[in-house]
Amino acid sequence: MTKRADLAKETGEPSQELAARSQTAAPELRREAGAVLRLPDGHVLDPSDVDVETGDDTMIINMGPQHPSTHGVLRLMMELDGETVLRTKPIIGYLHTGMEKTAEELTYVQGATNVTRMDYLAPLSNELVFSMATEALLGVDLPPRAVWIRMLLAELQRISSHLMWMATNGMDLGSTTMMIFGFREREMVLAFFEKTTGLRMNHNFIRPGGTAADLPDGWEDDVAVICDTILERLDVYDELLTGQPIFRERVEGVGVLTADEALALSATGPILRSTGVSWDLRRSMPYLAYDEVDFDVIVGTYGDNFDRYAVRLGEIRESVRIVRQAVERMPSGDYRVQDKKVTPPPRARIDESMEALIHHFKLFTEGLMVPEGEVYVAVESPRGELGCYLVSDGTSKPYRLHIRAPSFANLQSLPVMLRNGLVADAIATISSVDPVMGEVDR
């Protein structure tokens, strides 16, 4: 046994690596190929019924984790027959930030600063789901303005995230122009976030009880400019990519995933909707004020890379539509709950009142006490169902936090999408999944 094999044995790495065909049982080959997605309890697969080639005239290679086009520290082990991908195994854990365990040592007041860093392309979505779960345990009702501010920011965040995907997906397919365009439009949204929250990313703005502050002066004009500009630029994207023959040849019929496969693999978001399944938590299980606004759920037909592109392009338009309704219908009033046990006093009062100073001090040192219980809350992030399972033991810190990360679940679909495709199409297919590894390795 080689020195490298000895090291791998010590670290336990062989258990997650892709073994050669001669060392892989037929049922496992069948399962990795995506032909068997779910087996009933107690069911035994007869190897004699499995039609797989067991020769070793293939090659196993690594793609990543250092490859810049794997969209993060994602490692894919691929079995190739020439240029054709036979099997793929995603291997994760190279980032591994341990945010769920870290949450047990942070108070609920501090929690949003932790979760906002998981999906760093949609930090406000993470803050939203954590805050909604905490509020469900607290049993507090938000003022209407806080609800609509959250919805406004969440949709701007979706626009920002999809623009980033349009940019990187364009680059992965050789369109440097799309990379420049996508970052240019995203910059407008980030500039508004910086004006509103003080930061471009990892905002800690959506907090249990509401938001950290009200919207800034002139926000309506800023948002109107963003919406008008992005809608105009989307037509340019259409002209640049949608009808472009080379682009269409690279994405049409590539990375196909059927609706049954997507459902069996727990895929959500644009991946699921690209297969024709109209499942969007904003419509299927409404939260915030999504049941009060008009928008369409964009779905595809074939579940290929082109459909996933078209769904995200359409979702940007629908998010602009929701944002405009939020601007028109934004209520007045408080932007957070006026409960001393949940939210701090206005900053101006701290200089005037000793009681306000004590209240502020206790809230940020001891944290807020959350009643015992457990809850699961889910929102529709740009990547799919983002869920937060939160357990409280009655103290100021969560007993347990678990995030249902859509990027983590969606990665399961990669082996099915890549099977019998070309290595040259692998990068485009990985990009179409839109994984964020900070969320996967949380």
C-alpha cells in the first residue's frame, strides 16, 4: 500500500471517494447512475437484474476542489469513458464552517450575524428564516411595515443573487460580456443594501422582532431606478444569450432532470421548477405578505440547463414586479416590535433614560429569553427551500439549530444531470445548479 493510500486510510477519506468499477457492487453502480433513487423499506435489489458494465476501461478523475468553475470548494470525482461522464460523486466538506454548532454558543440576538454568512449570495434570506423561526417560538406578531420591508429586501436579494448567477453562468459558457453585465446590475442592488443596512453583504439587518432600522430617506426613488434599469437590461440579456445559437447548443438538452427525479432527490427552487413542477413556497405556503401581491411562478418544461436559465431570467422579472408592489403598498408605522423583551430601545433614548440604557445593556449581554419549544420555518431562497429547525430550552441561546440548505439538497441531482454527458458540459451543468458552498458546508 502506498504512502498516499495509508494517509487516506487514516483520514477515512476512501469511504467518500469514487471506487473503481471492479471494486463497486452492481447495486451501488445502479444507484450512482441515478436509475434507483428510492427503494422501499426492506426491499433488496437483485444484482442479477442490474445491467451495468463492470470493465475497468474507464478513468476516474477529480474536478475541484480548487477548480475555479466549480462555484466554490466543491470536489467532483468523475468516471469517464473517453469524454463521456459515466458516474459522478460530489464530495463536500472542504469549507466546513460549523455554523450550526456555533449557533448554540450565540444568543438569539447574535444569531443573525452567524446565519447571514452561510449563503453569502443571499444573506438576507438566511437572516429572514432565522428571525421568523425565533419569532414563531416567541409568539410575536410583526408590525405591517416590518413585514413589507422584509419582503422588499428579500426580493431585491433574489434579483441580486440571480444576477450573480447570470454573470457566472455566462462566464462558464464563455460569455465575458454577460459576466460584466451581471456584476454591473448587481452593483446597483448592493449599493442600495449598503445605504439601507450599512453593508453590502452579511447585513445583520433582519433581526428577531423586525429590522435593525427603517428604510433610508429617498428609498422609493432608489428602488424605482433599480427596477427600471434592470428590466431594460434584461432585454439586453435576452438578445445576448437567449437567441444566441452557440449558447443554445451548449445548454439545450444538456443536464436533463425529470420531474420525478427532481422530486425524489428533494430538489427545490429553479431546479425543480425547471422540470415543470410549480412549487414555490411564496405561493404554495405563503409567508410575510406574499399572499397579498401578484406574481407568476415561472416553470420550465424539459429540466435542462436552458430551462434553468430561462426560469431564473423570468424570476428576476417577477421579483421586480413584487418589489414595485411593495413600494406602492408600503405601510407606515413601526419597523420592529415595540416589546422591551425583544427589541432594544431607540438609540436616541439611551442618552436620555437610565432605564433605556439598562434595557439595551441587558438585551445585548444576556440576550432575549425564548420559551421552550421547537419549530421549523421555511422560506423560498434564490436556490430553493431554505428551512430553519430551531429548538429552545428556555434560555437565551438555541439548544439546537439546523438549516435545511437548498444547495446541499440540490447537489444530489448532479450525478443524474451529468450522466452520459460530456466533460465539456460538466461546468455548465454545475453552474445551472447554482450551489453556494458556504451553505453546503455550514
